[in-house]
Amino acid sequence: MFQDDEPESVLFDSNQRGFYLNAMLQVSKIDRNKFRIRNFLPRKFNDVEIYFKNANTTAPIKILVLEELAALAEVDRPSFRWWKPSF
């Protein structure tokens, strides 16, 4: 938790914080088919859809759907299987 008298050197130190102050909702890949969603906001989200897009895709691909993301929560979820093995 934050302290009222905390200096900026501690406030913005990534070794002492598990989140970025300018990214209070984070999605990260933690395994080949698994994502971690972290909500550091004190409000819940309903009907969350997460999409993926890079230079090799022509359109965003839906990889995950959550009915609800609770406030101040961290969840690990498998993604949809959106690719097919080629062999």
C-alpha cells in the first residue's frame, strides 16, 4: 500500500511495486495459452473482452472473455485456442 510520506524514489521503484501507476489494468501473457489480468482499480468491470493484434494479423483476434473482473483482483485464465496446428 502507499504511504502518505512515501518518496518518489520508492513510489516509482518497480522492485517495490507490483504495478505501474499509469497502467492500473494490466494484461500479460504468463504461459503459451495463459494470461494474467490484474485490476488495480477499486471498481469492477463487466463483460470484459481482450483482443490480440500484431503486424502478422489483419484484424484483432478475441483471445479472452470474462463476465466480470472484480475490483483489486488478479486472475489467471487460459486463452481461446485460435490457431490450428499445421502438422
